[in-house]
Amino acid sequence: MSEIPEVPETTGRTELSGDREQAVRAAELDAADPLAAVRERFVLDPAPDHASGDADVYLDGNSLGVLPRGVSDRIADVITREWGQLRIRSWNESGWWTAPERIGDKIAPLIGAGPGRVVVGDSTSVNIFKAVIGGVRMAGKGCTEILVDATTFPTDGYIARSAARMTGLAVRPVEPARIADEVTERTALALVNHVDYRTGRLNDLPGITRALHSAGALAVWDLCHSAGALPVGLDAHHVDLAVGCTYKYLNGGPGAPAYLYIRESLQERFESPLPGWNSHAEPFAMDPSYEPAAGILRGRVGTPDILSLLALEAALEAWDGVAIEEVRTKSLALTDFFLECVAAYVPPGRVRSLTPSDHQWRGSQVSLACSPQLAADRQGGTPLAGEVMDELIRRGVVGDFRHPDVLRFGFTPLYTSFADAERAARVLGEVLGALPDVESGAAG
Amino acid sequence: MSEIPEVPETTGRTELSGDREQAVRAAELDAADPLAAVRERFVLDPAPDHASGDADVYLDGNSLGVLPRGVSDRIADVITREWGQLRIRSWNESGWWTAPERIGDKIAPLIGAGPGRVVVGDSTSVNIFKAVIGGVRMAGKGCTEILVDATTFPTDGYIARSAARMTGLAVRPVEPARIADEVTERTALALVNHVDYRTGRLNDLPGITRALHSAGALAVWDLCHSAGALPVGLDAHHVDLAVGCTYKYLNGGPGAPAYLYIRESLQERFESPLPGWNSHAEPFAMDPSYEPAAGILRGRVGTPDILSLLALEAALEAWDGVAIEEVRTKSLALTDFFLECVAAYVPPGRVRSLTPSDHQWRGSQVSLACSPQLAADRQGGTPLAGEVMDELIRRGVVGDFRHPDVLRFGFTPLYTSFADAERAARVLGEVLGALPDVESGAAG
């Protein structure tokens, strides 16, 4: 961080009327927040090596959600009693065998799905493969192409290309906003991110799904950056297939298993490319010929990963009594307020928001691009935005950085407070305000 | 269990000279066992609901290995400190990101692989898919078929058929012993189980691999029932691809992630059908075009499942200082002794061993088929072998049952004692001895 001069880590907040105004506003918003008490369901202690002893403002829940309180005790019991003492009996007696569909049913209401439409297990990438191959097999015979969100998180594109190679189709990248115009009768399906991981832009799930259906194509949605942050409405909008991870806004833990949604009316036509024994109609018959299970069970593959699944199940208890609609209301209020605070604290011209100001197009993160002039002045090595984020983290504000110039701040309404948003913007203002003037070039 | 009359749960052992002889022999064998102390590394406490308060004889480690002592504390630290306090920092600071290949290197010596040839993650079924598709892509252009072990664990056959469908090949089931005769120049690869899950038969990995190579085909081995129980020698025998689970003899926990082995000289030709972002040469560059990582990393797919991976890593510490050769020596001694005890305790004609008596063909389990006359007398419902196993479990001897007539007993040399083997055979003798005479037909 040699390029960012040292400044006092906390400016005298009460000396600045702008600061006072935002801090007072944050306190008012927190006092009126109906979800404020839900924050107590999460572990927000400071890291053991944290110099100040203060808890961080954690705005990286769009990458790894924080630890919900019940997980630790639950997993201790799973390990010591269910595995350690009951052992093999737990496959039946502790409900291990049915965990993938049971936990799917717990995620379902958060994404607008009825019971029996979601199954948990495998990584997001593996579930994308199941969904794309399964979708292609349900598509019309004359289809020759798969559309992929041109700004997709990379793994979706890689897996879609692999699926296309294995089914003889082509992949065509299309901006989400252009899908309605680009879809043709030759399109088998489109694989689209509900929220763009980089910009936080919310894509039009109902409209794009409708447009795809009008052309006879299927809609396959990646919910990684939307599930748990805003209503998805899979059933209501007749989405065909969807996948998502559980370690971001669902707080399931690092690398927690992903899920697959299959529209009820398509389930009996779904042919998995990964027909493992757990998706068999009678798995313990050990039948050499494959007969898929009915319903969503055919989205299962191999033996489910119990420790991670049950950690996720415990984590989902943090949602008890919480409606996704109130999460959305708070999410928009948080990102609005953060943007206001950034405008108040950060010197003009140093960052530009990539996140749409219109609520209709906004997910639950704010992405700020560092000024291209600042970035362009850099000579090799870590981009300036990476160094800015390092310094924010050092000062207890944890977001993340995406190449080449993006600072990402995720807002998780279950545990993010308005005071967090105010502090994050204030520290960002301090760090960016301490940079050498743009016109003078970077120091060092 | 109405069909099996109640008998005293322990016969007066000292009254029977045969019993005393076997029990004395068990004590001698345990006293001379160089691996006896390794048992202390495992949790072998009785289940909380166990009537007698005695620990079970657990002979189901070929399905789910018992809990190694270090796992509970390690996972508590992963959850509370690494996830709960360090959060996103742990991907680098706690070594999460590199866990798949690091843990692969810890499994490698147990299966005769050098470093950089094994990667952990995903289920066995998913890894079979990677291996079969990857293998077909490396095979000669004129290949038209995949051979699959005719007695395979079902998932291998289901996945091989899916892979064949997606690559335009046919699947031909062949008995492992016939592969050398059946392989042709049109064979892309053979997928074979090293140990048969049902009978415990050990297949000839070196010989079958050589025969496949002579015909220009690749050898893909499923090590689920051999890894951790006997030497595999993947590098030494030039195996091309291999997969295995980690929750049986490796004691990684329920549904712990599986692994993929790729022969070093084939790695740069391996093209994964699941090219997730974790297998990219530069995953954080978020490059829309796919460039596979060098070496075994290209076997990775999506974000690794950290809780399960790190539980496995802690479980592997039970292997410290243990050579797989001494595990094999004890395994054969255990199964020999168990078969001797079965001969001594079980009335003639009630069970027949499906497990080869020749060490060369024996894995680390004993499978006993219940007399077909007994089975044939049954009217519907649970097969007699299933009821026998239920009764064994009620009396504290845990094996498992496979349709229609097989009792399976797995021997895990790290924690199974000769006293366990003697007790299991004795209880089996009590249960089977109490059955009505075969000729008189089953009661009830």
C-alpha cells in the first residue's frame, strides 16, 4: 500500500457536518429496521488478529456469507453423535439420505418454488452442466444453439461450451438485454445470470423468460447472486431450470453445495447427464439398468456430502420468520443509503457506480469502478482498485475486488446494518481522499 | 424378527472348547498386531441408546468408516475461527483454495501415486464421468466401445452409459476376468472395480491394465473398495485414470468428497467434460475463454466443499506412520481368522462364503450368502439375510446386507481387532444356529 499515503484511520466524525448527518441517518434507519434483530442470529465477532478489537464491516456476503450461530453446535452433533456413535445407522435414523431434497424444500420458498422442485448437492458448475444438458435434451430437435449471457460469471460459459460440444450445439454469447431480440426458433435455451456478479445489475427474469418461451426456448437461470437477496419467483414466472450456490446470501459455508430447480411439469422429461445411483428409482436394489427416480430426485447424483449439507440446513434456520420481500426492501434501502454516503464522502471523480441507480435493475451489491485515470496511471503489478480494497480491509471494511478496476460491496440484509453502510462509505472516502490528485499522477 | 427365535444373547463361551480356542487365538493375534495401537486414533464408543453399554463390533467400515479422533476439533476450528472470524480471508490464509490438490497429495501414497496426480472434490459418480469422458477423448479415433465391469457397483455402469451416449460409443459389460480376452482395437477404455462391492473379490489390476494397454485401450479403475485396505500401485502399474471415494477405508466422513487420479503423462491431454472455473489456468482472471490449468488441477470443477474436504484432511492423519503394506497383511489375517471362526461357530450349510479363499483375489471384506434353501422358504417382505443382519446389529455386530442374500462384513485394519472378528463370528453362529432347521421350513 505504499502508493496510498497514511492518513489517520478515523477522521473526527463529529467535526464534519456531512458525516454527522449520515451517521444520524444510519442510526434512524437501523432503529426503524424490522430485520434489525435478525443480525443477532449471526457471528459478527472481530477476527482474533484484529488490531482495534472492533468487528469488521463485512460487505463480502455476496462471496462468502457469515457464520450463522446454530451451525457450530449442529455440526459438532453431526460429527460426534450421528457419525461418531450412530455411524451407518444415521443414513436412515438421522435423515442423512433424504437431506438433498429436504434442504431443497427449505430453500424453495426463498426462490419462489413449491416443494419438490429443488434438490441440493454438487457444485454450481456441476448443476449448470445438469441443467444445460437436461435442457438441451428437452428442447426441440431442430435446435442448434445455446445462448449464454455475454457478461456471465465465467464458469457458466465454460460449462455451457462443454455441454454444447457434447450435444453438437453452438454457444452464442448475448447481452441479457438483447436476448429477447436474438432468440430464434433454433435456440434450445438461454443460460442467464439473474444478477451480474461484477456490476450487480439485476436482469429481467420475467421478461427474458417470457421472450424465450415465445420462441420455444427454455430459460435456465443462475441465481448465485440473487437467491437470498431478492424475490426470484421461479414458479410464478415459469422458469424451466435454475441453479444457484448456497454460500453467498444463503450463508451455507465455504463451498457449500449448490442446488438445482426443475419446473414441475418438466421433471419427468428431465434426463440427467449424471445419472448416479442416488437418482435411481430404487437405489438400494443395485439394479444394473438405470431407472430414474420420479420428480426432483432425478437431479441427485452420488452419495450426498453430509457435513456440508447439514451445515447448510442449520444455516437456513437464520431465515425463520423472514420473508424475502422484506429482505428486498431492506436491501434496496441499504444500497441507496450506501450510494448516498459514497456521494457525501468520496471526492468527486474517484469512483463511478456500475450498479444501476434504478431499483428495477439493482441486485444487492454496489460495484464501484475506480477512476480510469487513476487506473491508467498504474505501472504493472496490482491494479489500484486492488490496493484500495486491501487498504479498506486493513481498516476493517471488507468488500472485494474484481479485475481490473472494480470494488464490490455486498449488502446482506439479514446482518448488514445501515451503520455498516455509513462506516464503509466513510472509510472509502478516507482512503480515496488520501490518494494523490488524479492530475498529478500516482506517487511511487 | 419374529422368524428368528429368541436365544440368550451370549452363550456361555467358556463352556465350549471351540469358543475358548478362538477367543484365545484372537487375544494372541491382537497382542502381536503391530497396528493395534492405531485403534486408539478412532472413536469406538457405544451408541448412546445401546442397551448393554458395550461398544459395537463395527464391520461396516467398507460402507462408512468410523470417526477419527481429530476430526471434531479440527472442524470446530474451521467453523468458528476460519469461517466465523476470518471469513473470506480463509480462502488464502487458511489454505482453503489449495485443499483439493493438497489433500490429493495426502491420499496419493495410499494408492501408490506420486504427488500432483490426485485431486479431491465432487462425488465418485461425478469423478467417474470426468474419467470416462476424459479417457474417451484420449482414446484412438476409431474406438467404438467402452467396456464396463459386468459386476460393477451400479453407479459406474449408469455413468458409463451416459458418457457413452454423449460421445457416440457403446457400452459392453464384461466380467473382469474376461477383459483381457474381450478387449479389441475398438475399445476406448475399460472401467473396472478394483474390489467387487458385493463379493469382496479383488480384481487383477496389474494384469487387466497390461492387457488393456496391449490392445491400445485405457484402464480406468474404481478404487472405492480397495483404497485404504490394500496396496493399489497406480503409478507402478501404469493405470491411466482412477477414482475412489473417501468415506469407506479412508474414514473421511459421510459423503466425503471423492478423488480423481490422472497418470502424469496423460495430464496435458486430459480434457474435462466439467471445465468449471476452478480448473482454469487463471481462475481469478475471470476470463470468458477457457484455458485449462496445468497438471492435476484440471480435474477440479467448482468451488471446493471446504467443511467436508477439511474433515477428510483431518481424518487422514490417522494414517500417520502407517504403511499400506502392513494394513494389507493385517487385513488378510483378519479375514482369514474371521472365516476360520465362521467355520467353527456357524452350523454347516447355513452360509457360503462368496469371498475368494485365495489371498490373491481377496479384498478386505467377507461376504457370506445365506443358504438358498432358507432364502427360498421366505414369503415376500424382507429377505432372510436382511433379517439376520438386523438381528446381528441388535446384538452389537454391525455389518450390512445386500440383496438378495448377502451378509457383508468389512474389515478395516486400522481399527478392527481380532477380538472383533471372533465376536462377530460367534454372534453370527448364535443367530444362524437358532434358526429352524432348513428342512423343516421357516417358521411364521
